[in-house]
Amino acid sequence: MTSTEIRQAFLDFFKSKGHEIVPSAPIVVKNDPTLMFTNAGMNQFKDYFLGNRQSPYPRVADTQKCLRVSGKHNDLEEVGVDTYHHTMFEMLGNWSFGDPALPTAGYFKKEAIAWSWELLTEVLKIPKDRLYVSVFEGDEKDGLPFDEEAADEWKKWIAEDRILKGNKKDNFWEMGDTGPCGPCTEIHVDCRPDEERRQADGKTLVNADHPQVIEIWNNVFMQFNRLKDGSLQPLPAKHVDTGMGFERLVRVLQNKTSNYDTDVFTGTIAAVEKITHKKYDGSDSKQAIAFRVLADHIRAVAFTIADGQLPSSNGAGYVIRRILRRAVRYYYSYLNYQQPLLNQLVPVIAEQFKDVFPELEQQQAFVRKVIKEEEESFLRTLEKGLKRMDELISGKTAGTLAGKDAFELYDTYGFPIDLTRLIASENNMTIDEPGFEAAMQEQKNRSRSATTVDTEDWQQVHAEAPVTFVGYNDLNVSTRVIKYRKVKTKGKEQYQLVLETTPFYAESGGQIGDTGTLTFGNERIRVNDTKKENELIIHLVDKLPADIDGPVTAVVDLEKRLNTTYNHTATHLLHAALKEVLGAHVNQKGSLVAPDVLRFDVSHFAKITDEELRRVEMIVNEKIRANIPVVIKEMPKEEALQLGAMALFGEKYGAVVRVVTIDPHFSVELCGGTHVPQTGMIGLFVIISESAVAAGVRRIEALTGPAAFRYISEKIAGYKQVGELLKTADPLKAIEKLITDKTALEKKVERLEAKELVGIRNELLQKDEIINQVNFIGAIVEVSTPDALKKLCSDLKNHLRDFVIVLCANIGGKAAVAVAVADTVVAAKGLDAGQVIKQQVAPLIRGGGGGQKTLATAGGQEAGNLQQVIDAVKKLMS
């Protein structure tokens, strides 16, 4: 079976068992502060397990794009080194969402175990004598008994001696330190040759990290909620959460010893062979590892960018940049390919996955451009890193490279430690490994402490109930607190409140969260922000009220909400206008909708010209003046898409969606944000800036409503002030004249300076002295720019032979130095102007500089040591 057929067989099997087949969630996680990326199939269903929402389907199956770069067996530096761990992978899953009110709708251990066995042995034909299962042995500390129910179900299908007891580490699954959890039963497959199987019983190798005896399926039985104090409380309903690593399954069914030998990866590897003219031999060599790294990493990078996460210098964007740079380092160092390569693989991946994850094919050109620009940037950085390495080992024939220097190469220049080791060993040097590890750990600690959020357990005030958001129509409601908890971030304590009914819009879709007040009797508490944790609406406050279980009046800041709403509707108008002016390829890549400004990122491959921006601005304002009704309806997603509604890449939409229409022929978008009822309420729209934020992504900032009017008023006032200063009614004409006059004056000054430099040159020639048969001129001169020193050196060279010149100047209280050395002196005396600047001059003036062997310059803070600079250079000659 091909990998495509295997995936389809899984989905068809569970469809036949009454499961709804749902699409993969985006790999980039939104509205969950505990995750950057989807790292398990269950992430998109967390709300169902937590009881925050009820699933529209009691049974679901899917294949989910996942990304892991840390944790058990998934350290980034190990991916590609072995043959079965990945950054991005697919997780095949089948799910049962228990409903306390309708227990028969879902299923639990009996069906999950029976169906997993049926699929593996009857449909996919894995030999039964190669399979083992493990069940939870219990845990005395948690008061959990042996999972006898699961063991009894397995006895119906497999010999008892193949049912193994597993400890808490392997057979009790937890979402994190807190949250839904439960015992699990794993299925393991023994892929060893028959001869090896006869020599050692496979059950002794289960969960022993044997590369050929691997876990293939995990059935998790969600029964408990782990509290902050470590205790377990039963969930209101029992759920099934299963996961099967797609790449491993394909490897087993295609009878391969490596995931990279399956058709999931062979097409990519073949493409790399064609590009680099090198062969993949599947060995443990650096060259073979490089092939595996590229085949793995291109998937993670391409799909994450397609889902809306651009590479950047922090957060989730930094993770993607780090993965991409690791791939570049491998092809640069071990495939001897020193130009962008990864972007060439995007069409291969897009074609392979177009029927299961079509978002990559739909954005292929954009993703390629982003990746190529990132590659080009890092290749330049890599060259700088090699130069830095040369500086660190220059002049040394042996010794140890300091740990901090090795870490600088890793952190600043992206050098893997093994590359630094290799270069060091070629120069008979070693690396201070403990020093490197200490620097690495220090950075991790800094990063961890900066992002650590200490969250306490929820304290229930009233019975759990679904949260109702009424903020589209009501901004002032009577409600009550359902639950609250304390959180601490960077030492600051806050409280999170959940209201039964809330008018507060939670930050989502680029729109910031509402602020306002909660009034408990006579006590008023400020709501600083409103956020979503999955689908739970959370209100952030600095303190708790005295009477938290009483009635509360929730009021949203009206002015702030209105201004935010103007900006959100304006982003829809802006998006449509950009498509009209620039073309249909334009797609939203991010937005910020705040009360004081709107920021809109779009895919476009060139700077948007001033003329294009004015046309966009004009279209948006025409739509505002037309006072078009903003029609908002809820409907099934498929119906909305048939109407032409625009869905954004990287967003997860439910079965029922909210459609915002501003003229059916102009703007129809899926959107959960707040909007004005008529476009005329926006008043005015003005673009204030356009810039680049990433490869192929442009950012527009704009103002609407009162902020736009203030901006225009300030510009007009400023224009008038300029006219008053210039004493003219036409400031532009006056400014043009000033520029013309300035240019003429600059040319005149240049001519005068040139004459002045000739005079200085003649004076300096009179100061020429002979030291060891070399002409030496050293002087402090009065010039206005460092460049004048270079000009003087160049002029003096035409009048001297065998010379060393050192010229200094105090320019605005700062030191400027130029050193020139004749070619003959460089050859005969070994004097190097660049080294003289770095070793002698820079320390004396507390600055830096560099240049060529024959001419180098420096600048520094200490202008009082210029004579010492001259004396130091003079001393070198004698």
C-alpha cells in the first residue's frame, strides 16, 4: 500500500464505525497560552475534554499535522540522526467525546481496543505474532489500581503473555502538569527479522528504545482531571483519545527499517539527490543525515508558514527559523551546496499532500519566497560565522576554544556545536564543552523564566455551565462568576474570572480583547483584558471582589469598543480594496485591530506604491461614504464558502460560521469579530504607513474614525506651521528652493575643503621624518569628517615612497584615526594597517575599526589619547 492508501484506509475504517471525518487543525495554535504549535492530535479537542464545549459529533476521526521540537525523543538536534523521529509528523486519531447526558453516544475501552485490533490485523494485515500490548500497572501514589478493564478486553484478542504491564511513565497519559489525563494502552510492533526474533523475545524490548520494536498506537482513556496539587478528580464524562504515528505505520506496512525509506520521504530525498548531484545511502554518515534532515525539516517549515506562522526572531517564529537554519547548515556543510535549496523542495511537498493538506499547494509561490529569503539571509550569516571562527582561532596552533565563544557561534551565527568541533579539531583545538553547556543552560533558564506562567486550579463558585457571549448586541449585562483562578506571570499576580454570560469580546482574529468594569454590589473592579483559552472566555483582573458569589454587572468600555469596531470593519474593506488594486493573489497574513490603529499584513511580492495606496484609500472611503449595511449571518461553513466567503489560512473554523458581508460583490468574509451596522459609522479611513515585515509580506497601518480625523487635522496644522516658518503660502515650493540652495552650498563647501586639505597635505609633508629607512608622518589635524583623514592619506601616498602615515582628529569630541602603510613596507616590515588599528589604536581610543593592509580607520570615545596613538605606531617602526 502507498502512504496515501494507508491514510485513506484508516479514515474509511473509522467512518464505517460511525465517525465523522474532520480536517486537520492548523499546525499553529491560537487562543491557547500553553502551546505554540499543535503537538498532538488531541489539541484541537481540548475544550471537549475539559467540558468547556460539547462536540457536535460524538465520534470523530482525522489525520492531524503536528510539530514537536522538544520533549521525549524529540530534541531538534536528534532529528535526522536516527531514522524514526521527526519535527513535523501526522497523527492519525479516532475520538469518542463522552456526554454525561447521553452515555450511549460515545464508546470507551471495549470498542477502542477491539477496533484498533481489527484495523491493524484484519484490514492492514499486520501479523498478529508481531504485536504486543501494554496496559497501566497502576500507581500507589495516585491511588490508581491496575487497569484490569483494559487487560480483560485485550484477552479477547491477544495471548495473555503478550499483554504487558506498563508504568506511569509509559502507560498513563497527561496533557501537561494539570488537565485531562488517564490510563492508556499501547500497541507495539516487532519489525525485526525472524532470526533476531528467535534469539530474543520481543516483549523484553517493548519500551526499551529498540529501533525495530516500536509503539505504533496509543489508546488513551480520559477519565481524570489533574489538579495543581497533584490530585486527580474524575471527569464528568469519559473520553477516548487515540493516536497512531502515520510515518511509523507506513514504515511497518511497507516493510522498511527506516521511516525515511518509505514513500512519505523518498520523493523529497530523490529531489535533493537531483539538486545536489549526491546520493543518499541511508547510512549514519553526515551526508546521509543531511538528506534526512532536509526531508524532515522542509515539511515542518513549509506547512507552518502555509498555516500563517512566518519565521521571526522570537516565539513560534523563532522555532521555525531555527528548524530552517538547521537544514541550511546541513546542506551547506555536508552536501557542499551553498545556495538556497529548501525552497526548491516546496513544489514536491505541495504535490504530495495536495489532497490531504491543500493549503500548501494553494500558497506555493508565497511559501517558496518566504523560505528562499530566509535561506539567503542565513547563508550570508553563515559566511560571517566562518569569518568569526577564523578570528577566534587565528594564530593558534593548539589549545581550547572558550565555551562562551562556542556558544556565540551557536547563538549568533547558528553554528551547531558539532560544526564548531569539526573546525576546531582541524586546527588541533578542542572546545570547552562544560563552558558551552553552562552558557546554553543559562540561556534556557532566561527563556524559561521569561515565559513561565504559574497557574493555580480553578475555584468553582457556581455550577459549571456553558459560557454565553452576548457582546455582539449587549455591552451591559447582569451575570455571575462561574469560577476563578490565580495566575502569576513574571512575578505579577492576577486573577482570571469566567462569567456565565459576558459582553466582553475575547482577543481573537487579530482584534484585541475588551476592557471595562465588573460591579459587585458597591465594589467595582477593572477588567484589564479579555482573552480566550481555547474556547473559554477569561476576564483578567488585579483583585477579587469581597462578594464573588453574588450578582455582577458587566460593562464594556463603550468608546474603546466603538473605535475597535470601526477598525475591524475597515480591515475588511481594506482587504477587498487591496485585492481590487493589486490582484487576487493578495491574502491576509495577520492583523491587529485595536482602538487607536489597525495593522494589516498581506501577501504581496513588491512594495505597494504610493499611487496604489492612494487608490486603495480612495476605494475604502468610497465604501464608507456609501454607508453600506454590514450584514452578519451564521450558516454552515460549506454554504458560506459556496457564497464566496473568504476563509483565512491558518484559522480553524467550526461547522457553523459567522459571515460578514459588506456588499456581496465587494467583501464577504468569515469573521467572529465585532463590526459596525453601517459603513458610514467609520467616518474616515487614512493609511499612515506601508512597510515590509517578511519575505513576500507587506504591512499597512491605518487609522479610522476620530483617530483619522485627528491625524488629518495635525497634518494640516503642521503644514500651516511650515508655511509660517518659511513665510510663504506655498511651503512645497519654498522647500524645493531650500534643497537646491543646500546642494549648491554643499558643493561650494566641498571645493573649499579640497583647497584646505591641499594646504594641510603640504604642511604634513614638511613633518616627514625617516625611521629605519621608512618615511613616517604622524599628526593631529583639524578636519570636519573622518572621511577627510582617508582623503589626506590617499593624497600623501602620491608624494611618498616606503611610508607609514598615522593621522588623528578630534571630531565633535570623538576620536578619528586613519593609518596608511605602503605596499613595500607591508611586504618588508610585516606592518599591517588593519592589525595596527585593531591591536594598537582601538584600545587607546576605546573604539573599534578595521580595513585593508594598506589603509585602515578607527573611531572611538577617547579623544584625549590621540598623541599616544601616534607614539604607539611610531614605536612599532623603531
